[in-house]
Amino acid sequence: SFPSAARGDTMKNYNSINVHYEEEEDLCNTLSSPSKTDGLSRASISIANEHTNPNPQDRLTPPFESSSEDGGRPSTLLSGTFNLIATIVGGGVLSLPIVFSKCGILFTTLSMILSAYMTYMGLSMLCMCSRRGGGSSYGEIVRSAFGERAEEGVSWLLFVFLVFVIVGYMVLIRDIWTPLVTEAVKATTSIDQHVDEVNGDYVLMGIIGIMLPFLIQRSLHALRWNCYIGFASVSILTLALCRGGLQRLYDNIIADNDDTNQQDDFTIHFFKVPSVEEILFSFPIVTCSFLCHFNIIAIQNALSVPTRQRMQTLIGYAVGSCFLLMYSLGLGGYLFAGESIQGNVLLNVPMSKGDGEDEGEFWLFLFGRIGTGVAIMLAMPLMALPCREALLEVVDVWFHDSHHRRGDVEADADETSWCWRLFHRCNKDETTQDRSIATEDEIQEILPTASEDELVDGEDSILKPRASLLIRNEPIQKDYIFRNSFVHYGSTILIIAMCYSGAVIVRGVAFVWSFIGSSMAFFIAFIVPCGCFIVIESEVPSEDNGGDRHVSWICVAWAILVFSVVGAVVCTCNSLTS
């Protein structure tokens, strides 16, 4: 246990040194003395690590020295980057061409650059919050900044948001694969026989059955091959749209120079000045396309040698690659269809070869359609995994009187309750150690304590510290609720059944994206990360006091926070009124 005498000093200086409190009791005694703390050198801390951590004050779970050999950090920089890319590149990219149509090329380019930068900063801030406060999930970061009830509320919001995302993915899967399956049935049927379109709900049910082995996976690292295949598959559609779009633009320019009739629906706006309604319709789509914040902490928890620079490199590679891919797809789709572009660009791509149509273009679009269907199928487990974890985090909060053991107060759970007996009985993979667990596994939460002498002079009497510090050896995904097989498979089936029912009811994906993009996307992507970062990072000592507070990042976080709050309110009101 953590000595109560050291609790106050450590909370104020928790970002000055990296200590595993459960290992050496004399280290805790050392921490209680500021003079001894200042005398510790980085070299002495690095002895216990296989690799030198340039920022030993970071609180990482699993520990920095964990590797793929012990199963703690199995991901490489490449697999982690593609995990993040596959989370970003989902069904939302198919709606980007209509943003170019609504706002023109110049304004859409600027809005995508702004969204990419805000996404990069939001992801970096979440990772820094995790390192400062010890949170091992999106919800635990919120808990560290705003408390247990905030963790529960944000986990509910994340769960509902991801349910809508999975519903949207299922609608896209049905819309993409149903015509393909129908054409395949016609190709294997006699010419004299009439073949009706295959029922899309049955097609979707069959695909979900195929994807079940992926949907029950417990880690993003286990889905890394989905990421590679999905990225390559979307690239085929991007190539097809860019080729077809440039060819059509060239043909249109030649036809215009020859004074021949130009197609009425083919108009490209390079410098269009969009209306307010068009901006409020388009920007949430762009924001939703870059949304991936719910998976970044899991990626950091699995990355080997997770230095700050290595994580920022991973985020930069992923966001930059996705920007180039999505911009090319959006612009290519706009050039291909012009003003006739629809909310799903695949609706503008013909299913059959017309007279005089380029043979190569037809086959490229066919493979692009198939590739996109495969990519969205493989991306669905990347949404189902954080959706299930968000739900189980809520259960984790409810299941115990306190989510974490706080200081010297132990949270007691009723081991004889019916739910404990049910979980133990249904969990065949349970070990002897699991059966004795009545609360979470060796976790402490150091709560903020305050007195009059802890008010910092010259800073408008800001109380320090305000955030709590979570101390854990393993990420939250290793807690008993997450390990329990009965809960794991039961929650997965529940989520898939809910989403399938929603996909059967909702006949178009536009409703889903418009519902979640204008409010929840802003909140999850920008408002929560920036709010948590401002609270947690403000407690870090400045460089003058021996700390490494990111003052410039706090200013950026305030700017993004204000912009996001205003954008969320305005876009939500516009969505409701329209």
C-alpha cells in the first residue's frame, strides 16, 4: 500500500519521477522526502529497464520495459500505425466527395487540413494525459481529470456513439455487398430464369457470421492483419476514382475547347464560397472521418518502446497517411461525378459495363467496390472492440462500490452476491487467483488533497492538485470484468444483435453520419481530450520549477476547445432544424 505520509507530496510531484509503488517500500519513503527525490538520477532509474526511457516520469501501463516476449507490449511501430490508420479510414470516407461538391475544392482542402491538425493534437494530448495520470483507457483519463462519475458518463457516450458507428458500417456493408451477391447469383443462373435482388438483410447476417471470429478478439494487435488488408483495399477504390476523375476532367476540358455540348451535371468548383448551411453540413462529415481517439490509448499500451517521440511519430504517420488517402478519394470522387455526387460515392459507380466504357476502368471500379466492402468488413471489429470495452468499463464502475481502491481505503465487494457466483460459475477459463478477486486487481487511486497552504501563489489561487493519480501494473483490460469469458462473449453478442437490429431499421447511412457527426464526434474527438489535457497538464510544474509543462500545448488546447464547443452547438442546432 502507498504510505499516507507520502501521499500529498507525491501527488504534487507525481510527474517528476517514475516509481513502481508496489515493488520497494523504501522507494515510497524516499518519495516522502523532496531532497531525496531531487537526488535521484535518470541513470539509476534506467537500470531496471531494458531500454532507456528518456522520460522516466511517465506512468505507463504496462511498464516501459515490457516487450513482445513477455506479452506486455507486442506491437511494433508499423502495426501500431496501421491500427490507427484502419480506425480512421472507415465508412465515413465514402461521404467525403459530397463535401467537395458542397464547399468547393479550396475550402474543403483547408477544412481537412484543420481537422487533421486538430486530430493530431487531440491524439497527442490524450497520450500525454495517460502518461501524466496513469489512465489506461479513454474513460480512465476522464476519471483522472474529472472524477468517477465523469468516467461513467463518457463511457456511456462512447458506447452509444460506437453503436451508431457499427450500425452505419453494417448499412454500408449491406449496400455494398447486396448488389455484388445479386450479380454473382445472376451469373450462376440460367439466362431464361428471372432473378430478383437478394435480400440485403440476409446478406448482412451472413457477413456478420463470417466476421464473428474477428469480432470476439480482445486486442487491436490481434486485428493487425485486418488493418493492412483494409488500407490496401481502400487504396484500390481511391486509385479507380482518381483515374476516372482525371480522365473525365480531361475529356470535359477537351469538349469545352471544341465547343461541343458539355454534360450539365459535370461542374467543378475550385474556389466556391460555400454558404453557412453547406459549411455546417460538411464540416461534421470531415470531423467524423478523422475520428479514432477511442483506440489511441490501447495502441499506446501495446506499443513496444513507447517513448513520447515514438508515439508522436506513430500519430503523425497515421494522420498524414490518412489525410493523403482520404483527400485523394474525396477529390477523385468529386472529379468523377461532379455535382451529381451522392452521399455514398459508390452509388455513382456503375455496377455493369456500359457501351463504349473503358474495360480497364470498369474492372478497376469493380475491384475498388469489392475492396471497399472488404475494408469496411475488417474495420467493423476495430469499432466493436472499443465499443465492448466502453460498456464493460461502465459495468466495472457499477460492479464495485468504488472503481479503484483509494489511498488507504479498501473497497469491499460482496463475494457472496448472485452476480459474483454467476460470473465465477460461467467463466470456465478462471484461475484460482481469479476466484479470490472481489475488487479490481492491485489498483490504487490517489485522490487530490488540499489545504490552504497548497494554494499556489500568483496563479489566481488555483488549487493544486485537482486531478487524481491512478496507479496500476496492468491496463484496465486486464481487470476481472474484462477477463471474464461469460461477460466478454455475452457483451459481444449483445452489441452485435443491437447493431444488426438498428441496421435493419435504418435504410440509409446518411442518417447515421448526420446524427453522430454534429455533436458526439466533436465531444469525443476534441472537447473531452482538450478539457482533460488542460486540467491534468496545468498541474505539471513549469520548467522554471523543474517540470516539463507544455505551456504552448495548453494554449492550443484552449483554442481547440473553444472552437469545438461553438462548432458542436452550432452544428447540432443546424442538424436538428434541418
